[in-house]
Amino acid sequence: MPADQLAERLTALRADYEDLQAKGLELDLTRGKPGADQLDLSEGLLSLPTGHRDRSGADVRNYGGLEGLTEIREVFADLLGVDTAQVVAGGNSSLTMMYQVVTWLLLHGAPDSPRPWSQEEKVTFVCPVPGYDRHFTMLAELGIDMVTVPMHDDGPDVPAVRALVADDPSVKGMWLVPTYANPTGAVCSTEVAADLMAMPTAAPDFRILWDNAYVVHHLTDVETKSADALGLASASGHPNRPIMFASTSKITFAGAGVAALAASPENKAWYLKRLSYAAIGPDKVNQLRHVEFFGDADGVRAHMRKHRDLIAPKFAAVQEALSARLDGLGVATWSQPVGGYFVDLNVMDGTAARVVQLAKEAGIALTPAGSAFPYGNDPDDRNIRLAPTFPALAEVEAAMAGVAVCVELAAVEKLTAPVVE
Ligand code: PMP
């Protein structure tokens, strides 16, 4: 656009932005939380369990049963495509299980570690970006260094990962959200998963923390299966490489679900051993409640279709609002996820922080720019994670129409700003 047209456009956008501010919105697209209508789908849990005993006859109200009820482990095994024997069912948070694993690796090392990770000069994790902010803040908290690789539509950039892990034994681990990744929605292909499980690593105890938080969170009627991480790892001679995590946080109650870990026999025994010093058993009442509520894995799948019906229109509203204003302008691209909880928006380089600020000043809270990168550092200042599930549909529509104004305004501001030498 020639300069005079850009200047005109800037004037028009400022007027649009003033109109937006005048609406006095108070909207929040920051966190991937289920909406109240989604939580209502699981209200039946509150009057369960009807029984006190699990299949083995144990009274679930009492202590014990560290690896969790067999019945709920069977459900997770089916959903995750692993054997029941590989699964531990725990408390409400898979993030806590990940934190335990990383902490115990630092304190004790893995069965195949030369020494506890904390005794290494440095420990480094490979982080596909954009990624889940809490993965990165956890590592920062624990003093683990992070290096990034690009996340593509079929998973992490394998040559980039290979180059990082091949010669440097300080590179001990990697995060991966394999299905409907947070925030890009990417699904890791079997080919990429197979390469990651088979690749040579300088560290003998390299771990891939396979966080399958969105394994059954389809937004369309295509119910994509996750790559078989444990099977691929075993087949390539690295059975201990992946540790898998999942939970019902975005299936039932985000704050009162059941989490699970699945791993090789050696990893599982290692985890349970460490856990035995920290707990006598999980909340088996809640586990039984979930088993009674769902019956089996197909019960979970049917339940997820009800979630889909509630949230798919919100994701469609995000697409419509962005397309309506931004299609063809060349100032932004965004993901069109078929599952998960997020839309990943890339605005013009150097404007993401400005977009978030403009949105905030118009009453629309967005996740801080850079959150999806280690240390909050998006080198291109272009990435913004949108989380449309929590607000009502009309609020998503209003918020996203506003975000689109902010995206275009920030771009035109940048294009018209005097160049500072
Ligand atoms: N992993 C990912 C990728 C997530 O997006 C989330 C929730 N935002 C979690 C884990 C948290 O899981 P949990 O509630 O089981 O701790």
C-alpha cells in the first residue's frame, strides 16, 4: 500500500479502535479452561460413586493401591493406546506428575542415568515452539536450560532435534504434546514419532515427556489416533525414552479429574518407587467415580463428542472473526485446529506485544506475548495464543472481532512508524 493510503487506513483503524474501547468490554481469552457448560456435562460425578469397592473388592475409601484402580487404568490404557500394565492413575493433575518426574530425575536420575541429573554440570531440554508455557516455566523453576526447535504441522522438526541431541550429553530431555499441541494444534505423525524414538542421543538416559493432554479432544468427527510412542520406542530399542501423561482435566472437572502416566516397566517401577515415599495411595474414590460415570473408554469418547458440540462453534467464531477482517491483508496467519484448546495466531513480526497491549486497553485479556516460548522470549514478537473455550460464544465473537482490529492496527502502526536509524 502506498504511504498515503496507509495513513488513511491508520486513521480509519484508530476510529474502529476507539469504537471498540467505547464498548467497555471485559473479556478473557487467556487460559484454556473449560466453560461452565462443559463442566455441567460431568455434573453426574457429584453423586457418584454409588459403591465403595473396586473390582478387586478393596474399599476405595481407605489407603493403598498406589498405582491406581485397575478399572480406571484400563480406561486410560484404551484411550492412550497402551497396555493397562504400563499405566499409573494418580491424583487430579498430570502437570504434577510431570513435575514429580523431572524433580526425581534431578534428585535420583533414571534407572539408566550415570548419576542424578542435578550432579551434571548442566541439563538441557529440547522445547518445540510455540509450546505450553507451563512446561517451560517448570524447567526454568528447576534450573534446566531450554533450547528450541520449530514445531511443524506433523510434529517437531526432526533434523533440528537430531542435531541437538546427537553429540551433547547435557541434552537429557524433550517436551512433546503429540496430539492437538498446545498451542498450534499440530498432530505428531507416526513417522516423526518413530524418528524421535529411534534417533541416537549422546545422553544414555534421554527422556521424551509425551504430554498427551488432548488425546481425545477432537473438534471434528475425525478422531485422529496418536502415534504409538511406547510401542515405537520399544521397537527401536529405547523402551525407556518416552514417559506419557494425560488427564481428565478437560474431560470432566479441570480441578477434580484423574491424571495418568504410562511408561515402560522399568520407568513405571522407578516412578512408583519414588512415589511410595510421597504417598500411600491416590484418591481412589474419585477414580471409582470416574469409572462409574464413563463405564469404559467408549463412554469417554461419547462424552467428548458433547464437549465438541459445545466448543466447536467457538473455534468457528475465532476463524470467522479473523477471516472477516484479516483475510488477504498479509498481516497475520493463524492455525485452524481440528482438536485441542487453542488457536495459534501469528501477527506481523514485531507487533505481538503491541497487539496484546491494545487488546488489554480495550478490555480483552490475551495471554502475554511470548508465553509460548521458553523464558517468555518470542524472538520474532509475533506469536499469540488464543483460548476460546471459557467465554460464552457471544463473548468469543466480540473479543475476536476486537482482536482482529488490534492485529491490523498494530501492523499499520508499525508500517507507518518513522524509521529510527
Ligand atoms: N499439558 C498441557 C499440554 C496442557 O495444555 C495442560 C492444561 N492447560 C496440562 C498439561 C495440565 O494438565 P493437568 O490439568 O492434568 O495438570
